[in-house]
Amino acid sequence: MFRGEKEELKNILIAFFVALTWSTLGRDYYGYNYDFTTVYGVSFMPLFSWTLGLYLLFVIHLYHVKWFKIKKGYQKFLVFVFIYWVLLIVMETIAFHLIGIKDIANIKYKGLPLCNCIHAPTFMKIVYFSLGIVYFILVKIFRKKSSENFYLKEN
């Protein structure tokens, strides 16, 4: 295997596990204005969107940590949370306003101020803003003890 490939696969699988867990638990709260494939009530759209989003988020985070030479754990975490929350709001805004993907099961709920996105009950908004943090923690728990990491060597 190529260097870091195992870490890459591990991080994708962790992202998929987080996405699958949420997509299964939250499946009754999704009802889109488009017909997305579902299996056992789990919509593939949020499943794959969360998986891809969480994985790419971690890649972006590692790049920024390396670029800005961030060494302290709490600073890495804060950078991760900042990037995650900004990208979450941007992507949800684009999906809702530009692409037109609407969760009609939750359209009655008020969206976030300014961006008018994430129309969902409060608990779902909390979950949305927490999933990235859960992913970050799980990646750190399951990360190899060696300094090898995918794409970038982390100190």
C-alpha cells in the first residue's frame, strides 16, 4: 500500500460510520423535494453528503494546520471547528438557495439567521453542528500512534 493509504481509508470509514449513524437515527426527519434513493428508510443523499463532507473537511483541516504551523492540540481542534461550521453553513446555503434541495419534511422550521438554511428542529441543528466534532474526536481516537497520516505528516 502507498504511504498513508490505510489512514485515508480509516478516516473515510469513520466518516461513513458517523454519517450512517446520523442518517439512520435521523431518517424520519428527512423528506426531500427530490427523489433520492433510500434503503431501509435511510436516504443516500445525506449519507453520502455527510461522508464526503466530513472526510474532505479533515483533509482541508490538515492542510491548514500544516500551512499555519499549528502545533497545539486545542488550536488544531478550534481550527477544525471553525472550518467545519463555516463550510457547513456555506454548503447548506448553496444546497438550499442555489441548487434548490429542500428538506420539505422540515420546511416549517425557521432556518438559521442571515443564511436562511438548515430548516430543522433545534435538536437537528445541534446534531448538524456537532457531527464534525464527533468525527474529529473519533479520528483522533482511532489514529495510528505513528506520525504517519494521510496526505500530510502531522507533528
